[in-house]
Amino acid sequence: MQKISIEALARQQLEAAAIASSGRAADTVFGGHEKVLRQTIIGMTRGTVLGEHENPGEATVYVLQGRVRLWMGEDSWQARTGDLLIVPDARHSLEAEEDAAILLTVAKLP
């Protein structure tokens, strides 16, 4: 059994993102490339974009703090603290509309 403070990790990643040249920082808290399930805390400063990419499997974005916008082509969805986005199975990108911390959960498809 392992206990992890998601709130503390979110604060840490936001602090790391604030000083990173990319405007983002991440820490995988569970799983990894060798596992089916992976959960990652990502801190993003306002205006930072995770460029358009494909899903490696099923994914959700839970907003721990701030506000983000998920883009899929011309369509977009805004999410704020406490919102859960189900990531579409299509090319998409994610933009921080204000400093934000998210919990990205991915279940890789076989």
C-alpha cells in the first residue's frame, strides 16, 4: 500500500512548470510505459499547449486546479477545477487557459 498526496504533487508540478522553459512539468504517480494504466500529474502555466497528438488508449483529464481547454479540430471543451474530461479517440491538444494542474489517466489499448 502506498499513499500519495495528489494535491501536494499538483503544487510541486505547478512550481516546477513556472520555472521550466516549456511552461510545463510532469510526474507519473502510477504505472508507466510497461503498465496498462498510467496516471500523471501535469502542471502547466497559462498559455502552455500540449500539442496535437494521438491517444495511446483511453484517457481522461481531471482538473485539479485552474482551467484548461481540450481541442479536437475546431471543437473544444473547457474544464475547470473539479471537472473531468473524457478525451476523444482522435487527434487532440490541451491548452492551459490559466495556470493549471491536471491528473491525466491513460489506459493503453493492447
